Amino acid sequence: MYKNYIFDLYGTLVDIRTNEWKASLWKNMSVIYSMHGAVYSPRELNKTYNAYVKEQIAQIPPEKYSTHPEPQIEYVFQKMFTAKGIDCPMALAKETGLVFRALSLKYIKLYDGVHELFDAIHQNGGKAYLLSNAQRIFTEPEIRLLGIYDEFEDVIISSDIGCAKPDIKFYQHILKKHNLDPKESIMIGNDYITDIQGSFNAGIDSLYLHTAISPEIKGELLAKYPVMSGDLFEAINILFN
């Protein structure tokens, strides 16, 4: 039995669908920016957003990552104001980002078995950690909304660190920060590369959950425990029985 359970979030614990390409999102966001004095057409705003994301990635210091840099998206939302000459405190940038996320959401919900899995971990003396490729300004409010924030010993998000799974530096960060023994730890995720190959390279066992938003497996699945049904109750049985 493991002591440390390191979780991916989206597609593993949380079923989510977003659409950042729909025209209505950029139309509504252009109205929001324009109301603050930063006048954009929907097309211009979309183009500017994508350009500033690339720019933000390029500014990440090379020592922060090995293979997968991760930007902080709030600076993108902020710069889209300041580029039009509008002062933008970080609080406004973060709030704008949260509106962007809410407008892009189709739905968000927990998979069946999430609470039972956390109960099993805690009842058996284990600790749960979140290691997510995500943006803090999106993810923290979402896991608070879903009622699972306090289940984790720590919530580690790629935008805070500057790198993302499967980058080994992201895995090394959590191991070092909490002095975790890789042999006493397991990664639980739904992506055969970012979660499974990444944790394998870091010397951590893994449990793979094949869910509806898992990428197609095109290479070797390096998980110690493959759960092709994606059923968290099956995962509980494997880990604790």
C-alpha cells in the first residue's frame, strides 16, 4: 500500500468540457474588455490572446523546465488591457480570466467514486496531492466549487512552477517539496504520456484511468495498474483490497 497518492485532475477526478474556440466566447470577451476601455473586435482579441500566450511562454527562464514550459495566464489577460493603454491591477486580470473560463465551460463535475477514493486514502493513513497541468486562476476556484480542495495535502499547479507534466522537473518539485519517497508514491492519471510516462521517468508507480477525454494510446502504456474502464471504484479495489 502506498503512502502518497499524487493526482492529475481533469479527466481523472473531474469530468470537464470547455470550448475556447467558439465565436460567442470571443464576442463576449471583447465586450468585457471594451467596457473597460480596451476596445477589441472578437477576432483581434483572439489573435492577441494567442500571441501573448506564446510570448509569455518564451519569457519563462530555461532553468525552470526541461521540456514543457507553462505560462501564467493572468499576465496574458493583464497585458491585453495594458496594450490598449488601460491600467489593469492583477485582481482585475485574474477576475477577467475567471470570467473567460466560466464562459468557455460546457460543464464541470466530479466522476463517480471521487469521494470514496479520498475516504479510502485517508482511512488507510495515506496523503493525497494534486499535480495538475493547469492555471491556478481557473483550477483553484473549480476544485473549491467541487468541494475537494481540502482533500489534498497540497495543490501544485503547473502555472505556479513554470513547467508541466511530463517534464521531470515538475515531478521532482513535488518529491522535493514534501520529501516524498518515490517508492512510497503513486501517480493517478488519465494521460498515458503526461501522467504515466512522466511519473515512470521520475521513478514513481502509476495507475492509469482511461476516461472519455484520455488521449489515444499510441505507444507503450507504462502504468503498473491500468484501469481501462476508467472506473474509480475499480481503482479503489486495486489500491486497497
